[in-house]
Amino acid sequence: MAITVEHYKAGWNDITDYVESCGVVPFNPVNRDYSLQAQTWDVVIACTIRTFYSDETFNFAASDKIRVYNGATLLFSGYVDKSVYTYGSMNFALKIKTSIMKLTNKKVQYDGLDTEFATGVNWYDYTAASYYYSMPIVGAMWALKCLFSVCGLTLDTSEIDDVKVLTRNESDGNWAGNVDVLYKYFYFYEDMVWCIGHNVAVGHANLDQNINHDENKLTCFELVSAICSYLRLAVRLVDVDSYKLISLTTNFDTSATGGDIDDVDKFEYSRETILASDERVSAGDTIFSEVNLQLFTANPLPDAEPSLLGGVNGAGSSVGALSLFCLFFSDAVNKATHYEEVHDYVKCQFDASTDFVINDGTVGATLNLTSITARAKLNNYLQEVVLTNIKTDEKTILQNNIDLVWSNSEISQETY
């Protein structure tokens, strides 16, 4: 397939012929715990592009849009973060950053986000406070869309919304049976969102008026990362400012025959067993009282949290649980049979002994939820690095660095 590099100037223009050199393209990487990665790409463009644009004074401007394709597959897109014109070599050295970095520019706070949350039209997007709810509830999928929106980005969750995460057994006087819990049924209490990551439980007015709380406010990037990490979801690029949410479940199969990457296509290959970490890891969520999330007077949270140990007693922390980060879920059966009545809304939390706890009514394994053990590197795992032909499949990999010159992918992935 043909590699093309495009620049937006009164429309998209193919500037591939003016590329002198470039770094490897990071294709949709994901961290071990499914949190976001912000990526950059370096490319050098010949100054003869001025002839292409019939403009002898042309320079790349900050925030010019660039994207890279392999045939019809988008490999990378973003904005010019830095442009250096060198007279001696007569070229532009550009650093392109993905637009997801815009999520780092805004804090998670009441001003702006509250209004955005309230535009949700479905019950699983947003439900206002009422006799049944002491505060508004916001769907986790809807919250992700809102976090992108306030930063000038779009996120499509349609591929995920109706995916079954787990099945629960429910029984009361009106109905009994197994019900499916979908991704779109996970939610927060809105007042909780403003306090996530803080050391106090308090209403948003206190947080916004007290400058001492500013440093503890999460960025939109951090909250999106946390939600993706706990629900084992990945953000994928669609266009410069557009993304979609997907679920990743499998690695590349590197077996010799019949796999995704046969031996004949392995230009270089290595396997290494990484031993479990012996670090102490925070794995608990802080107990809170809902009423404190609406008061002006701050209620300090306890410092102590449950911890999970891998190997022998260690020190440090490779992954932690955000204070007041709690997910709840409902389901369509509850909503249909009980309307606005609060019924069996269940808090999800990490537990030191059983990894991820939903509730005693859960049926089957909760395969779509990220285990704290995996997030914290507390299990032995196999790390593979393979150099092969360009691969653009949606797989659970850490890195896929695509070399445009040699048309290959260096893929790094892990198996637990």
C-alpha cells in the first residue's frame, strides 16, 4: 500500500513528495493498564513545498494539521507543535502531536462540565437529582464524550455502548432472572466527579473557590485515562480531532503457523518472561458519605487504603486507586420495572483479595474489567517484540512503531 503524508491548507494536500526524512509513526499505542498515551511524530519537509503552494514565504504554522495514511488506513494525525526552518539544509523540521493532548489543557471542574453533562438525553447518559437521587447521575460513556467535547474533540462510543460487560442475577418481588450489564449502564454521581483525586469530600463550590484545591484537580486527560483503565477500553484515532472507543481483547498471534504473524514474516523476534513486581500497590477506594459531596465544609478523607502485595513485602507504588473513584451500574430491567426508584445500584470497587468486585449476584467472569493484578504488574508475564510487515489490526499491544521508509512494524505486546 502507498504511504501518504497530508497537510491541511484550504483542504487536504498530499505532500509526500516533499518529505525528506521522518521518525517512526506510533500507531495507536496503549499502556499496560489501558490508560491513554499522548504521542508525537517528527518529520522533515523540504522547503520546495513553497513551490507546491506557489508561496515563497510559506511557513508551517503552529496548529497546522498533518495526517499519515497507509493506503486508506489512517496511521497518525495531529497538529504542528513545533516548526524549525533551517536555512543551511533548506527544510522544515516539524514535531506533530496528537490532538488528544488537548485533554491536558482543561481541569475536571463544575464550570463547563456540569452544563455539558446535563445535555444528555437518555436515562443512562444523565438523570437529574430528584426524590430518588440526592444528586445527578452521569453515565461513564456519556462522561467520556463530554470530557472530549469541552476540549474541542469528539468521541464516538457507539461501538462500545451496547457491549455486555457482565451478567447479573436479580430477584425481587416483581421480577427474577439474569440481566446483562452494558458499558453504557456504568455511571458516576456527578458531585463525586469534582472530588475525584482530592483528599477531601466536599461540594464543588468549595473546590472552585479554594485555590489550595486547584493542584489536586484532575485534567480531562487523567480522568479519561482512569475510566479507560478500569473498564479496559481504548481510544482510537479516527481523524485529527475525532476518536472512537473500542474494546481490546487479543494480542497478535505469533505462532509459527496459522497465526497473525508467521515465522516467515518475523524479521526480528524476541521473547522475555518478566517476573512479577513485589511492590506494594494501593488497591482500595475511599469510603465517603454522599452528603459531604454537596456541603461547603470539607470532610478530610482517611489516608489509609487497602493494599495489594505481589511477591514479598515491597515499597513504592506502581499503580494506585484515585480517591473517590467509584463506578456504579444499573441495567435496563431495573429501569423498565422500577422507573425512578433506586433499586440495587451496585458500587464497583477493587478488593485486595478478589481483584475486581462487582457484587455477590454476578454470574460468570467479569472479563471486560481490568484486574488490579494486571494493572499493577503483579503477575508474571511474557513480553514479545517482533519486527514484521506493517500491521494495522486492532490488537492489545503496548507499541506499534511503523517505519515508513522500510515499511515495517515493530510490535511490543504482553501476555499474562
